[in-house]
Amino acid sequence: MFNFKNLTPRQLAAINAFTISLIVAIAIFFFVDKWYISIISFVVLFIISFLLVNFFLQQFIYRKIKLIYKFIYQTKANKREETYYKYILPQKSIDEVKDDVEKWAAQRSSEIEILKRNEEFRKEFLQNLAHELKTPIFAIQGYVNTLLDGALEDEDVSIKFLEKANRNVERMVNLVKDLDEISRLESGEQPLYKQNFQVLDLIKEVYENLSYLAEEKGIVPGFKKGIEQHLYVFADKEKMRQVLINLVENAIKYGRQKGSITASMYRIEDKNVLIEISDDGIGIAEEHLPRIFERFYRTDNARSRKVGGSGLGLAICKHIIEAHGQSFHVRSKEDVGSTFGFVLEGRKE
């Protein structure tokens, strides 16, 4: 059965011309009673009707459609696009044009949704940044004002307040450093100095450097049984040290008393290496997992700020791993623990 829904303008013009010509030819035959005159009239009238209907469809309908397409793409047409508008576009059915417009509308809707989310993220980021800066600034201001109001004469009090002010200054300095590092990582201004190194040795160094923190909570760092110990990766060693320090520090901060931290590493796809750091701590609720790599995002503001940190550690880790062409993954469950992992390129000869 003939489908009238997907007609092109030329097909529509041909149908209209045929209908008009046929009716007129039948009428002529009825009155004149000469079949050859009817046929000639049909052919001539069909050609004239087709050209006229097609012309008006092109001029009045597809001129408007052409404007719609130009509005959709919002660019000045080049020669190739003008050829498309002149010869290809008129071959499209109205339904095909409708589909194109609907696709464009869906794309625009998606873009608007992304812009809204980005705007919400920007507002939240600025609020969090203001809060992170406000806390140490007000603390420093309070200590300095107290000293100026007379506490400076008391040596014990003045030293105590100056030490507290200094700690808040250090907190601000670390925050600015972290923000600067993220900016340079995002812009690609911070180059990577890749080399071959053994993963196990680097993790042992990180464990040793943070052993004093682990001992305070009775946490025992270790390695998973059955791991491949002599694995080499090709990456920026100092950047990887930074990532591992952040992950192990977090595992200690949010780990339970007398808990454990487990590192594991495996060769995957013959050439890459999977590295994971696991703990048996408080874990992360499922609704927070998609956002934990955002700047300043905290799953529990009160508890997170109590244990310290700028709130930028995981964001920096994410950017470092992405700079290596890889991505982070996390598995976690409340009161069970968390596992953070990433893949690195294996040893390069």
C-alpha cells in the first residue's frame, strides 16, 4: 500500500498534477469524445501542473524549512551547505525534516540540562570554596585580634595563639596549592615525566611514610595474598606517589580502629596493571559515589572537616589518573569499607 506519510515535495507535486490532469482529461473526453485530445491534454496539463505545484512547494514551504535548518545549525552556510539546501534538502520528506528538528530539540534539551548542572556545580563549588577559606581566615583574625587586645603580653598565650594562627595559614597555603595543581592538571600545563618503576616498592614507601598515622589508630597496612609482586608500570612516579599517599591517608582517616588497609595489583589485558587500595572503614553511601571526585564534595561535612584535608585530594587524584589516559573506579558500602582503584600502562621497553 502506498505510504502518504513520507512523500517528498516532488512526489507530492506529481500526485497533485496527476489528479488534476486526470480529472480534466476525463472531462475533455466526455465533452469532445476524442481520446487523443484527452491524452494530449493530460500530458500537457500534467507537466504544467507538476512544474507549478513543485515550484510553489519549493518557494513557500522549503524556503521556510531552509531557514529552520539555518537556525538549527546557527552558522553561515558555505558552498557545500548551500548545495545541500538547494538540492538535497528538497528531496527530504516532511517527516524526515520533522525527525531532524526533533533530534535537534532533544540535543538542545540535553545541552541545556548539562549547562544547568554545570551552573549548579559552579555555585556549589564557590560556596564550598568560600567556606573552606572563611574558616581559617576568621580563625586567624580572631587570634590576631586577641593578641592585639593585650594577650601579646602573656608569653604562653601569645605563643599558643601564634601556633594556632600558623596552622590555619598552612591550611590556606595547602588549599591554594591544591587548587593551583588542579588548574594546571586541567589545562595540561603540568607535564608528566613517565618512567618504569615497580609498584610494590612505591606502595611500601608510602606505607612507611604514613606509618605514624596508621599506628595512632592501630591500623595494619598490608598486601593482598596472591598478588603479582614484581609488576612494573610506565607512569609519572611522583604523581603516582601523590595519588597513593592520598588514598592511603583517606583509608587511615576513615578506617576503623585496629582495622586494616590492603593494597593489590594485577596484570590485566597483558600490558596494563590494575592497582587497588582497600580498607574496612566506614564506607561511602551509594548516593554519594558518583560525586566523591568533585572538588570539596564531602559525604559528611561535619565528620569530614573534623578529620581535616582540603577536600581536593580525590579530585587531584582523578585528574592525575586521567592525565595518564586512564580513569578511577570505586566500590564501597557503608560500615563495610571502600576500594579505590585505577589502571596504569605496564612496563614499556
